[in-house]
Amino acid sequence: MLAKRIIPCLDVEGGRVVKGIHFIDLRDAGDPVELAAFYDKEGADELVFLDITASYEGRETKVSLASRVGEEVFIPFIIGGGIGSVEEIQKILAAGADKISINTAAVKNPELIREAAKRFGSQCVVVAIDARRTAEGKWEVFTHGGRTPTGLDAVQWARRVEDLGAGEILLTSMDRDGTKLGYDIPLTRAVCEAVRIPVIASGGAGNLQHLAEVIEETNCDAVLAASIFHYKEYSIKQAKEYLASRGIEVRL
Amino acid sequence: MAKIGIIDYGMGNLRSVQKGMEKAGHQASILRWKDALPQFDGIILPGVGAFGDAVKNLRNFGLFEAIIDYVLSGGILLGICLGMQLLFEFSEEHGRHEGLGIIPGSVTRLPSEVKVPHMGWNILKIKREAPLLAGIEDGARFYFVHSYRCVPEFERDIVAVTPYGEDFVSVVARDNVMGLQFHPEKSSGLGLRILSNFGAIAESKRNTVRSD
């Protein structure tokens, strides 16, 4: 059967990886390509690059990032961050990205999901949903990196993006992101139960138990983590061996 | 070092296949003209997208007959993903479309009780030895993205299957023609190993032809 995917996420600004990454074995830990190739060798199943470069420069940096990563990396990778049009998606995919992820632009203009899916196929259209808990069993969608409330219910929005043709959902709990307290299990479960497309759980991974818990307690297909891998608290291999020891199917 | 041609017929990104082939130690060029086929030791037919569009493009570029002729004259061919499906006689994707018919059988949708597309890392259950899978162990994982699967008419064309709901055929080989349902160029080190095997097969074929 399909393996649960382990996906490191790299934040990129102006073509450089931000957040201190401490790998002594890398020549240049700020180079997204070198870091990505390292993760490929270590056994990562897929990679997410989130370009946080402000405004217009971001467009060109995402295209060049996609083409540089494609030269060295032989696992699938997703590029996201401020993508707003079908033309931009076309350029990034043509440059070598396997999937793009859209967030704010999808909320502003849901037709973008439909157009992108129709033109490039659902399998390369990931919709990122940033959600914050508002009441017991209720989560609201936020945009602009979690700053702007939208009034949309996260579970309903997940169903809507599936109907529009999204091929996958990258679900981030804004309550848990950066806390290292573990994934938001009720949120992840609610979204996984609402849709039939794959869901990547994100936000809150602080240790390997957290990865196992969200996989065991929800129907998610993949887990995304940043700091636990970047700061080398755990290697991808350790994470996978741990998950395998708990009976979870992974690619070793 | 084998000279590999990757057919560009307007269906998806070929760059990663080219890079993968190069990383595996072979020379890889994108080819657009049917007349160029014979100058390569081996040809890769990649592809992402709809079966019907792919056949239409192959015909428009004059590649449909050229690929069949190339194979009939003993040329080495590898189909990847949609490229593997195109090797078969027909597909039921959005109506009925005729394929290259190099391998007897058809292409049908994955069963409805599983999530479609089948996307992610899944295993190979190897049914028989084949040079393309040299060094690949039973149970090794590769990266898949597809909604349809090949149904070969003959058991002997099946090299490996993959469990998803039920077992589907993930690797085929018939004489000088091979097909992979997964993406070797996205399957990390083991995927590159398969590309390297393909290069070696193409190279040995060239040497045979030369010594004849």
C-alpha cells in the first residue's frame, strides 16, 4: 500500500533558505538546492518550498528556484507562496516543479483552482489552508500567512476546494504552528473525513511521537515538518524508523 | 554512455527525465522530429496528461508511426507513466482511444474503492527477472501519480505489480519495449538506478548491432 509521506518544508526568501539551519555537513546551508538534495539523500518523500519573498521579485525567484531544484533533486517537490495566476503556475510547473500550492489567491478567486486543475491536472494543484480554532470543533480559514481572517469555515472550504479540482490539501493549524506541541488532531481529522483527496498535516511537530499520533489518529496521507528536521533534532531516517516501529508504512 | 532520446510531443515536463538520465550517467536529448529517432541507442516516451490528447499529438507530429517503425526495427523503447499506457492497444480514458498497440492489452481506470489519482510511494511486487529492474529488490518503493492502469493481455509481459485496492501492473517488458507506471525520475536513488539500467540496456544493444 501507499507509504505515509514525510515532507520537510523550507522557507525561502530571495532565493535563500531562511530560519537558521544547522547542518555542519553542508557547504552552504542557505542554498535551497543543496539542502533539498541533502533531504532527497536522507530519504525525504517530497519537499515543500514556501517562498516568502515580498511582492513582485517573488515571481521570478520561484521560477528560478523550481528550475534549480529540478536539476539536483529526484523526488517530487511543491512550490508555494504568493502564487496568484494561471500564468505564474504555468511558468513554475514548466520550470520543473511537480506541484504548486495556492492559498490567499484561492480564497480571493476560487476559480483559479478550477482553471489550474483543468489546465495542468488536479495532481499538481495543492490548496494550502491555514486554519485557526474559533470554537469547539470549528476552525476558520486565515490568509496572508495567518494574519487575515476570511470568515470561511475550514472544513467547508476543504470540501469546496476538492469540488473545484484541487488534488491535495496542505492543512496548517495556525494555533499549533511553531509551538512544537503536536499537530491539531481534531482539525486534521475533521478535514480528512470531509474530503477524498490527500491531506498533508502541518503545524506543531515537535517530536517523532507527534508525527506518529497524527498519522494514527487521522486519515492524513503525509506529515509536514520544518524545525525538527532543520535543527537536526531528528533525521528523516530516524523519523521513518520510528514510524515503521509503530507499524506505520513508510519508505525506508 | 548511451545516447538516449526523450520524445517531446507536448505532454508534460521532460526536463526531469532528462536530468535523471544524465545523473544516471547517460547522454540525454529532447527529440521533436521523427527523423531523429534512429540516431539514438534508446528512446524514452514520457508523458503526463490525457491519453486522447497524447495520441492526437503523436499523430500530428508524425511520431505515431515512427515509434512503431522504430520498435519493429529493434529499437529500445521505455514508456513512463502515460508513455507506458500509450504502448497498449487502447484506453478507456474519456471514451475509447487507440494506442500504439505495441503491447497487447488495454488501459482502464483504477478501481473506484481507492482514492484516485493513486499518488505517492508504493511498492513493486516483482513477478519475474528483467534487466530494467537489475539491483531492485522486491518491495522497493517508487513514486506514482496516475488514475488509469494497464491491463496486459499476456502474463509474460508483466514484470511487476503494485497493490492498490487490487494489484495492478506497474512494470512491463516485451522484447525491446519496456514500460513503468511510476516516475523513475522522481523516485530518488532507486529510480535513478532504473534509468541507469535502461541506459545500459540501450548501450548493449548498440554494441550488438555494431558487432553484427
